[in-house]
Amino acid sequence: MSEERTPQVPTEQVPNEEGRPTRAVADSDPALTPRGTPPAPPVRPRAGDEIHAFPETAVGEGDVRVPEGAQVVAGTSLWKDAWKRLLKNRLAVFGMIVVAIIAFASVLGPGIIKRATGFEYDTIPADSNLVRSFPPLTAPDGSFSWTHPMGTDSAGRDILARVLQGGRISLAVGLISTLVSLIIGITWGATAGYLGGKVDDLLMRIVDVLYAIPYMMIVIVLLAFFGGQSPLYQIFLLFAALGAVSWLTMARIVRGQVISLKNQEFVLAARATGVSTPKIIFRHLVPNALGPVIVYATLTIPSVMLSEAFLSFLGLGVQAPYSSWGSLSSEGIQNIAIFPWQLIFPGVTMALTLFSLNFLGDGLRDALDPQMRKF
Amino acid sequence: MTLGGAQETVAAGMPPPLIAADGREPLISIRDLKVHFDLGGGSKLEKLFGGKGVHRVVKAVDGVSIDIFPGETLGLVGESGCGKSTLGRALLRLTEPTGGQVFFRGRDLARLSKKELRQHRRYLQMIFQDPYASLNPRMTVSQIIGEPVETFKLARGRPGRESRVRELMQTVGLSPHFLKRYPHEFSGGQRQRIGIARALAADPDFVVADEPISALDVSIQAQIMNLMEHLQRERKLTYLFISHDLRAVRHVSDRVAVMYLGKLVEVADAKVIYRDPLMPYTKALISAVPVPDPEVEARRERIVLQGDVPSPINPPPGCRFHTRCPWAIEACREVVPPLAEIKSNHFAACIRISPEEPDIEKVAPGDAPGLRNPGHRAVKILRH
Amino acid sequence: MSSQNGNLLSVRDLRTYFETEDGTVRAVDGISFDLKRGETLGIVGESGSGKSVTNLSVIRLIQSPPGRIVSGEVLFHGEDILSLPAEEVRRIRGKRISMIFQDPMTSLNPFMRISRQLMEITQLHLGHTKEQAYEHAVKMLETVGIPEARARADSYPHEFSGGMRQRVMIAMALSCEPELLIADEPTTALDVTIQAQILELIRKLKEKTGTSVILITHDLGVVAGMTDDIIVMYAGKIFEQAPTRELFAAPGNPYTKALLKSVPDPAHEEGTDLYQIPGLPPDVAHLPPGCPFAPRCFRVEEICRREFPPFVQLNAEHFSLCHFAAEVYAESSAEREAKGGVGR
């Protein structure tokens, strides 16, 4: 395309290199005479055809657009293309940055706070005068202080440390549950879609049945039955419970993708050239089904996090001393009139993260959706 | 090419080739090929729930027999839904045939095991209609064209494969500079060239081209047709060229077969069939093609058919064209006309013509000279 | 409502641009033509030539953004459609100018009965009552040759075949007896025998009602038998404009000439070798300087790559956009002579 923008490119050369024959260069053009094959004789010459100015070898005529020098030009894969489109989407980039910052802060933050102030998420001050909620950026004597940027909770624990610790758990719940749903969903959906027939019927009816049960109820029942032994155990139970219910939609998406791809001509073409079944699946089906799966997974993370917050808010999820954004909000809301910062900080952090993830998911969908490609 | 096996098979009950032109051996012999799709229905349960209670079968291809000779292009024309694409796919067993045989090099393709079939795919390739859907968007051109090379181990290692891909790209008129590009970076015509290169990669003998030009611009269509002809001469390819575009088929084909609702209705030399169609459907089809010449258009007489193509689900009995045929008589509803040699190397399926009276316009009204041919009567008895 | 010099429609210097990631696409760039009452105009071009955009611009159906009509006049009965208020354009559209699109599958609402879709138009534009509209709908379906029209009027679109649906589309387009019918590739999605039926139908209805028709197609064969005048478009420009017979007999533009040669013509047995236009259809976002067809042209010279060609008048009604229009025209005419009345 650059060739067409540059007006003064010597036009004789361009067609020459791309194999577009001109009267003068046709015979010497390597693109026209494939190695080892003599130039084809003119066939069925047409009498009185003055417009037949191109030699017959014009069949080898490249309808190639631009040869940029002699090197092989690497193309842009659809992944690269999608990445470029994603970077053009401001909201998605914003989401990506916010998520990255919060993730980093959650991972590294608690350690730094401990070094700086000595507070861990479960550190209750020894001095009983300090076991009460201070407003943000306030020292016990009422003066300005950086010790507790978000204040402390009713037990005198540092809210910033607790929010960051909660972020670890909330993000982990989102990631791990989504991972669980990916593994189950892809296996289930791909099997159903590729094998089809009775297997498909059976697998998808199971999904239908599970869909019909209100999933929150399953989770609540699971947590109520098996939960309560130890706080850590409770968290793992939460991962499993949320993952186990969020794979259903994933399975449907994967199945739909596989079925529609299975009937695409390029899969037929691969079969026609004798490509083996595993290669068809891993080379032709899987990479093409990945786009929607990635999008859906990105959108599953916030929805799982929200479910976690909901459960924790009800007191079924993460238990003290561990914190999650949901359990922090739950504690905060009890004191909202007197100590609003106990709710505001975890609440805002969570909202910001969920927004960002959703922006990112939407951006990914726009970037990966082939319909959006220009023309 | 040893065709000893083929001859034995012929002796073992295969009907003789339809057209034994110059005593050549056919490359592909199709015998009574059937592809039926069962849509179910017609059970008692369905009737109970107010269904029509008809068992529905799509007879996409219904008893097709023809020979394809080495080095020729057989054009296959017909309207949408007539089964021409299904026939092409059934030949390569991309769709499993319901019945019949496809002989290639003395083997019946329809009976090969999965493994044997994969080995045979090397010799039988396909070019697809949609240059957008037929290339995997996540693979580079080099991977796409290299896949058959890799599958059949036609080159040693990566460098070998790459040099073969370069060669193929040049053959189809693409610059090897674009080796590492992806399909979406090419135009429709270029993609079709990639598709052709992929089909050629395994060095096949026979290529089914399923509507290879119908998705392309007019000026690009000519390029692709010329490229295909050029490759045919260079590599001694045999084509089955499937298209609804009669002008294109006429241009590239040596012989043309016309299909209507799953059956072949006329087979003849490309020039002959255009100048002198025998079967009424072919006549209508050819007269319907607009000619880019206003002088001709103003003078020409057109047979404009009434009505639509009937559904291939439970198609009409007798001659399938009788519902739209301006020359149909009562007998056409009952007799399934076989493909009979009306003139030398010109086959047509119509009871209203015969070798003695080939011109349907001159046949007496109501007369069916074809029925006097004993072959036809046999068919009638068989079906009733 | 007076028409000037017998022209139903006059388009003057129409320009429609699209803003894309790749820059401004000049889809239609300075198109002018006239259409007389009762005449048929064919617009021929490949994909990206701007033929469809021209007609969408005429009835102001350009999606904006990304599209925008930059300049020009579309005089319908001497009134500039482009400067009318949207409300009035809506009244013209469907009533006095109507369109048929390529795809009869997607142009009908699948959830509405055929009769209902037909009634909607006449109720809106002609103020029909329900009963009147229904009778009119049945009459229109009969006119376009739907068998058992009354019985089938209440069917849903999916119960009709592609050809039947296109007939319904034509019935809808003609139900207000428009003065202008714009048919955008009306037969491209149809089979050959059905295409013949539809073309025959348009031809007959045109004779009966005297409607003017603009027929947009890529198929030179279709325009040859249907039109009085032809416009050949390439890269958003009119490359050649002439009466149909003249254009086919003596093309004055290399593109037209090449296009004519690249279509296999089964009627002429001799000279079966196909001419091919090399290269690709133009990338309208990045046109080369000079003539947009120059990179693919068989008689390109230095000047073609440098300067944009003039729009040459070859005779009273024949125009061609080419530096060598006169020469090409002379050659074509000589060829016709040489053929010695084969055509006549």
C-alpha cells in the first residue's frame, strides 16, 4: 500500500517485482517462469485480438500487491491484530492498567506495609487504647499521619493492609474459579461439539439440568454443609464451589464454537488434504475457538468475584481472620454511620476492579470479534 | 499408472464407460452414486403430534454414473440445491456416499478404509468456493500450503518444505515474499490462488473445483480461470469444474454434465451442448444465460421456465423436470428417463427424444419416441 | 413538480466519502448522470467501484458516520433530494422512488406475514384502509406472478423460495407505483433460470407502468438486454457512459473493453481465449495519482500514471474517462467495421 502512496516510485519496477507482467519484462520475470518449467507456449491464439497485449504467461501474473524489498514480509496474525485493536480502545487500556496496579499492590503491598509500619492484615495493636477505628490518615492523637492511609477498623487493624490482603483472596477466587470453569467447560464443550450425536445430547442435557438449579443455592448448600471447619478450608471450598457452577456457560460457548468451526470450509479443506483428526482439532479448531473463550473467561472473573463478595457478605464465604473485599464490606456496613471509611475503601476498590475487568472484557470482545474487522 | 486392477474390476461387473472416446481409460469412474440425507420424520409418534407423517429423505445425488478422462475438464452445472456440490464432495468422500462406486486407479474409493483413504487423498484434491472461509485465519500462507506437503511427507524437513511452498506460490502467481502473511491480508483473488496452491501441493491427478470463481470479481474470475487452465496443461491435471455459471463452464470445460435434482440430465461436449442442447432443461438453462451483447439479446428467443426448482426432499416422481417442462406429457410423470446416447457422445435423459428423433421441437405432440427404446420400458417396469 | 428537459432524475457531481481507519475512502467521487422518464439505466462495476453507494446516496440511505455525502445535487423532478428535510425524503422513499436489494433472504422481516409487509407500505404512503391495503397486496402479488396469490399472501417469508421472495420484494417496491425503481443486483443471489424469470418480470412491469429503472449489476450480460444507457464505474468514478448498443459495439474506454473481453461469451464460438485484466481491483483508500486504472491497463502510457485523465466526449451521448479515449474509440469502431457486420 505504501507503494501507492508514494507517487514517484518507478512504476516499471514495481510490476516487475510482483510478477505483474509488462511487455518488456515478462520473459525475464522469475515469478512468471516457475523453476524447472519452461514458459508455457501460447495457447489457443486468438486472431485479430489487438487487446491481448499481455503474454499468455500472464496466468502466473501476481495479483500480489506490494513487494517491500526482497525479504520475506512477516504478516500480522489475527492475535497481533487484535492486540493492536485492544490498545486503541482507551477504556480497555484503562481497565488493563487498573487491574495490573491492583494485582501488583495486592501481591506486594502487604509485605511493604509490614516493613513500613509493622502492621499485617491481622495485627491487632497491643495497646488497648488503639483497638478502635481511626479515620484515614489520622494518628491516635488526632494529628495527621501516614501510618494508616485508609484508617483502621474497629479492632484497630490497618484497613489498607486488609484491603490488599482481601484483594489477594478476591482475585485468587476469581482466577482460580475461572480456571476451573475453563478446564471443565472446554473439555465438556469440545467433546460434545466435536463428537456430536448422542454424546452431545447427553452432555448438553446434563448442562441443561444443572442450569435449571439456582446456582447460588448450590453454593450456599455446599458451603453450609461442608464449610466452617477452618477459615482456609472455607476459602478452598469457595474456589471449588464457584468454579463448579460457572463452567456451564463456558461449555455451551465452546460447543457452539466447535460446531460452527467443524463445518467451516477450511476444516473440510484440511480433511480433503488428509490431515489427521488430532491435527485438525489442535491446529484448526482450537486456535479459532480461543477468541470467544478468552473473552468469556475475562468476563467470568468479575462475575465470580462478585459472587464471592456476595457470599462473604452473607457470612458464608471468607471467614476471619482472612479478609476479602466482600467480608470487609460486610463488616464495614455495620458501622457505616460512624466509620464510613470501613465500607468506602474496600467497596471502592472492588467496584474499580470489577469495572476495569468488565471494560477489559468488552474491549477484548471488540478486538477479537472478526465481525469488527474493517470491511 | 497401472490400470490392470481397473480392468479386472470392469470385468467384474462394472458397466462400460459411458463415453469410450478414443478408447481412453477413464481416470475416475462413477457408478450409480447416491447420497441421501435422512431427515427422519414419518414415525407414528410424529403423526400423533400433528406432523405430516412423511418420512423425509433428501436425495441430493441419486444414481449418478459418469466417467472422467485423464487430462480433461468435466464441467458440472446445475442450479442451487441440485446436488452438484454434494456430488463433488462425495467423490472425495468428504460426504459419505449412501450407495454406488467411485473407481480411481482400480480401487473403489467408496470402500477404502479411513487409513487407505487418507493416503489416496494425495491424488484427489479440492478447490473451494469461498476464498474467505476455506483458509484457516490463524495460519500463515506458508503453513496452509505446507500442510499437505507435511502430511504426505513430500519434502525433507523445514527448509525443504519452505522451498516447496515458495515454488508453489510462484506457480500460482503469488510472490514468495508473502510466505509469512496471513489470509486476511490478501484479496479474494489472491486467497483463491492460495487455495489452488494448497490443492496442488500434494501433486494430485484429479482436482474437484467447487464453484472456484463464483465469489470473485469479474476481472479476477478471468485470472483464476486462466490460471487453472494453465496449471492443467502444465501438470496434466484432470478437473471436475462445478459451477452454476454456464459461461464459465463453457469456457473451461471439454465436456459438460448438467444436473437437475440429483440426476444427470445431459452430458455432451462443451461446444455441442451449448450450440445444440437436447434435453428441455438444458435448453432453458442455456437460453437463460444473459449474453453480453445487446444485438444478440434483442434477437434471441428465451425459454423462461415457470415455477421454482422443486425441493430435493421427496422430489417429483418420473422425470424430475416434468413440473416445469414446457414439453412434458403424461408419461413424463411416470417414467424415469435414463441417460441415453441420443447423438454420438451426446447423452440426454428425456423420453420425448430418441436417436431417430433428437429434436424435441420436431417431435409430434404427445409422442414419446424415447419410450420405444427398450431401455426405457425396462426402467418403467422396474419403478412400478 | 415540473421536470426539467424530460429528466426524471439528474445527479450532479455527487461525492460520498467514508471515513475509515485507513483514511478517507472516496467511494463515489464526482458522479453526474441523467435519467429520462421511462428509461432504464445500467450501472456496471466491480466490488468497490461505488455503484451501490451511488444509489444509496441518491435516496439518502448512507450510514453516517462513517459515510457522508460531501457535495453534489440529486434533482428528482427538479428538486434537490439532498437538501430536502429528512421527513420529506422519507415520503419520497418507498413511494416515488423504491429499491430492490440483492438479498431477498434478509430484506424481508421473517416475523411478519407477507401480506402485512405489503400492506404497511400502502397504508403509510397511499393512506389505504386495512381492506384496501389487503386487496392491493393480493393484486400486487398476482402482478409479480405469485401463483395462488390470495392463498399465499398470509405466508411467512421463510415459506417462499429465493425467487419468490425476490418477487415479493418487487411487489413491495412497485406497490405505490413509483416513478423510479432502483434495483441493486436484483438477481445475483438467484439461479440462472430464476434470474431469467425476474429480469423478464422487471422488463414487463416496466413496459406496463412506465417506471424508470436503475439497474446496478456486475454482470454485463444482464445490462445488455435490459438497459437503454450504461454507466461503467471504477474506483468511484464514471469511466464510460454511453447508450447500451454503442457501448457494447464500440467501447471508448480501455477498462470497458477489457471487461467485455474478460467475460466468456458463449454466443461467439471463435476466439475462446479469455483476456484477463491483471492486478487487483483498486484499493479506494489509496488510489495512485493519475488514472486509477493505469496499473491494470493494457495501453497505459507515462501520462496515465502522472495525470488524471479527462472525461472526453466521443459523440453526442458517449463519454469516456481516458487520455486516449478518442484512439480507443476509433480502434473499437474500426474493429467493428473489420468484423464486417457480423453483429448485424
